[in-house]
Amino acid sequence: MNLSGKKLLVLGGTNASWDVVKEAKKLGAHVTIADREPVTIGVTKKMADEVYQIDTTDIPGLTRLIREKQIDGAFCGPSEFNIRNLIALCEKAGLPCYATMDQWDTCANKATFKELCRRFDVPCVPQFHLTTELRREDLDRLNYPVILKPVDGSSSAGLFVCRNEAEVIEAVPRSAAASKSGEIIAEKCILSDCGFGCRYIANQGEIYLSAVNDRYTVDTPGGKALISSAAIFPSKRIDEFINEINPNVIRMFKSLGIQNGTMFMQALIDQDDGRICFHEMGLRLSGGLIFSMLEAACGYNDLHMMLRFALGGEMATPEEIGRIDPYMHGHFIGSLTIPLKAGTIGTIEGIDEIKADPAVLDLVQYYQVGDVLEERLIGTLAQHFCRVKLITDSVEAFKEKIDRVQSMIKVRDVNGENMIYKQFDVNRMQ
């Protein structure tokens, strides 16, 4: 794919846009970044051809920039804040966009997403009626433990596991504070240590299942760090999903009128009956950005597809569609994240040695020596020190690589104490 001669505007110059800018530049596009922070702040901006200090909510200002610079398309990383701005900007400036605001609002809101699932017989996590008013009749119907979360939140912010009424009363205002709308959702607490995910590619109105994975959190439910730790594709339940659930999911997406783009859904495994229960979706690239793993295993890159579409091209070629295979052409791909404790980073070891391993497709490092991880970040995606992407030809080889990576990465604070929050136990992968 060659995007030479095309001009791309990227909304946001933070780490969330790193892969977008890097891949667009690799394909030959001229990249301009708009961000509310000064142009000198952030390593992502150093890769761009041009940087302008314009707030990404300033749609008129961004539209003027697009016209003045003759920009062909706009895009952003997996920031939900900037995706809304992107949709509004593309509509105003007449640029291609993979989603409408109505589609985005339906999918991003956990309550409306679950309503959509129920309509198309897609299993989802059982839900309780609960509002910030904490009505007595609602509290009396709760079956503990329950999980509280913002109805429109992300990155695990505002998520609380509550085992009794007192914990619910304490958690509700804190969960609501993490919601843009101030609304919460209460769900059955799924205690399984394994989650499930599926990814799709839409091309000219047709929906293709691209990947199915098992994923694991740093802590099991009840812990503080309910964020991603490891993921592996394909899932051990791929056959069951394809035969029993996937047809309904495709009908559901088609009902929204989704024509082009990528999307994913996340589920938990109910400990009582083993059901796959979906709880949220993203009408976007995932935060894990598995494009490099899909490219290595299947020979196509969904981020490249999205960039091409944003710049006025087709979403996918017939050749790329032919390479889509949720079984990964016999490979096992996935990722491992390394979570940190709060503190100031003093030393880092093992990064170069890990990058030299042929099984390591990529290693994205989010913190450097001298950076401070605050206690408030524990339990959010900002707790992660790095993300390592792997490819092997068997589950056992994948587990061995995870152990090797964890044995080599060492992060210590300024006092020489270990800063790694917890290592992933590969025995959880069965």
C-alpha cells in the first residue's frame, strides 16, 4: 500500500496516536497533527511533518486548517474523545469517515449496546436497574457481588466490584464521576479469570469476522487492576462462537448500517453456566492495536485499511478480504502487558534483548527512567509499562515466550525496589 502524495490530519498528539502516525508515515502520507497542547510536548509529534496547537474540539478551526493545507483525510488513535471529534469534523469538512455519530453513540454506550445485543439474541452480561438516586427498590433487587461502571466510560476508569450494599452506596458517586453523562450501569459480577473478544472488518456493507481471542486481566475479579494482562488468538472457543453466536452478531452490525471500518466486542465467561456474555464494544481500532499481529499471521493490516479509507480509498481489496482468517492461518498471536506499582522509575533492563527475539513482533514502551506512576493510575490502562506482541506456532510455545519476556524485563524504582505489580501466570491459559 502506498499513500504517497496524500495528506492526513491526525487528531491528538499523545501516545494514543503513536501507531497511527508511525504507520501513516511508513506508507508515505504527509502527516499533520492537531493537539491542544504545545507543539513541543509529546514524542508522537516529533514524527509528524507538521504540528498545530489547535484543540481537537475546535471543529471550525480544524476545518479551516483542512482547507488551507488541502488535507485529504482525517483520523485518530483509539481515543474515544477524539473519535467523536473526528466524526463531527469529517461531517463538517466533507471527508470520509467510517462511522456516523448515531452509530458511534449506539455502540459506545454500554446500555444501548446491550439493548442491541438482546434484540439480536447476542448473549450479554445480566444487568440490574440502578441509578445514582439509589432507590430502595433497586438496591433490594441486587444480587451480590455486582460490578458498577460508567455507562459511557473506558480504560476501566470508574469500575468497582461491590460485595454488599454499603460498598454500592460508596461506589456509585465515584463511578458516576467517571461518566461523561453521569450515568452508571450495574451488572452481575462475572468471577471468571478469562475474558473473550472478537474483531470484525466491514467492507462495502459486508461484515467479516477477523479475529477471536481469549484475554486475561492482571487481577482476577475482586482485585484492583482489572485491566488487560495477556491475550491470545485464536480463542479456544472459536468453533463454538462461529457456529452459535457469530451469525447473530453479523446481523446486529448490519442493522446499524455499518458499511466500512473495524470494530470489536468484549465478553466475560459466566462462572455459573460457562456462557460467553458480552458487555461492551468499540466501533474503532482496539487499544491493543493488533494490526502488526494480523499482518504477520494473515498478511493484511487493518490499520492500513482504515488509513486508506480515511484518505478516500477503498476499505479493503479483494486480495485482503481473501486473507482474513480468524484461525490465523495456523499461528498463535497475542500480547503481554507489564503492569507497574506506583513510584518513580529508576532503572529499566531487558528491553533490547526482548526486541531481538524473532517471536517478538513489537514492543511498545510507555514509560522511561525518571517517569512517575501515580497511585491513582493503578487499575487503569496507564498502569502498563509496556505491551509486547508475539507470534508462535503453538500454545505451548506462546506460553514459553511469555515466561521468557517476564523473566527479562526488570523495572526498579529510585530506591532499587521492584516496580512490577504482578507477573502473568501462564497456567491460566488452558
